[in-house]
Amino acid sequence: MSMENELDTVLRAADREAEDDEGLEEIFAQGRRRVEKALKRVRRPLALAGVIMSQVGKLFVAVSPRGILSVHFMDTKSPDPIPLMREQFDVVENQPAADRIGDQIRRFIAGDRKALSRKIDLSLVRGDFKRRALVKLCNVPIGSVVTYQALAASIGAPDGQRAVGNTMASNPIPIYVPCHRVIRSDGSIGNYGGGVDRKLKLLRAEGFAVGKDLRVPEHAVMGHQRTHIYCKPECPAARRADPGRCFIFADPEHARRAGLRACKVCRPA
């Protein structure tokens, strides 16, 4: 074999080895990608948790990468949220993260209506009905309330007020998901997982001045979501309104703040 032929043979062999190496590199790269995907599935998100003090007592709070995960009144008999959280999250103590939530809660109760700026994470909510009810509840404006019956009607379950009551009792994120804004159909404020005194304190912090009789204020008005009109409760238009689309505002001023205009029939103040 001539020197040129021998050199050509060596070069072709080298080219084949290079191609084989490139093939191995691609195989290794694919393997790395598969491993990384598997690890992402195995890794669980963190829940950063801690204890804070507020105007409504000592609270256990936790936040996930998606938002506020838990607000728990520590002096109540409601179940400890940590075992449920551990089914989906790695719970780690992180007091700075808890303090940031605590700062928002304290500012909100002190009157800063825009303080609760964090998103919510409903991962601890089990059941489509409960999730829909809590999501709808977040649309109830500050300074207003909704009845259990109206909230049930708003999610297409007009006879589901008892189920709504159970949902409020198991709400994992009170204050951020404002179950304190749900009252009885007779106008009384009803129960609360954190206790009636806390419910009163939260409502009053929002301008809903519940009296000693624990009923809606004397100057409360009905606000309709579809027409954006508010009426006196005795107004015929208010009585005909779909309860699933109505809020009860503490007074006309709160209704106007929510973007509603006065009824031309009953002319609320």
C-alpha cells in the first residue's frame, strides 16, 4: 500500500471514530436531559413557614412558590396544617418569609386596604366545590359581605349553603381568602373559624361597622354585580335581583368605592 493510500485509510478511520464520539455525546446529552426531568418530578416545592404576631393573635403562616399557602390561628382547635402541607411540600422554617406575610397582615388590619399583595396558593384545598367557592369569595370587595346562600348560588349551587359553610370553616388561608366576609341570610354575622371576636375585628377594620347586635349596619345597601347599581334592601329592584350576583355593602360610600352607582328608584343616600 502506498503512503497516500495508507494516510487516506487512517483519516477515514479517524472520521468514523469522530462520528462515533459525536453519537455518544448525543446519547449522553439525551440521558442527562432525561435525568434532569426526572429529578424535577422528584423534587418537591418548599413551603417557607413561621409564626408571627398580629392584631388578631398569634398566627402560623406559610408561603409556597405560588403564593400564600396557610394562615392558621394557633389558639383555635382547628387542625394543624403542617401534616397536610407535608403531603405536597417540604416544610422548612423561614422566619424572614413569615415576617413579610406578618407585615402585610398587620398593615391590612391597621387600615391599609392594599397591603395583602401576595397571591394565594389553594394547593391545600381538596374538592372542586370548595375551590370554586373560595375563588369566588376572593371577588367580594372590601367593605362588603355576602351571604352563605348567595355565595352558593354564585357557583351554581343555590341549595349548597351548608356546604359553603363547611368550606369556610376549612379555609386554609383566612384573611387572604376573606371568609370573614360571609354572613347568614338573616343579616347576622354568623360563626367564624377564628372566633366571632376576630370576625368582628376584621370586618370593622374593613369599614363594615357591625353593631352590638352582631348584624349588618343600619345603613347597609345591596350592590348588584351585573347592573353595578346599589339599592336600599327594601327596594323592589333589590328584592328581584339574583342573590348570586349581590353583595351587601356597609354603606353607600363603600358601594361607590367599588364602582357602583345609586338606584334611581329608591335613591339611597
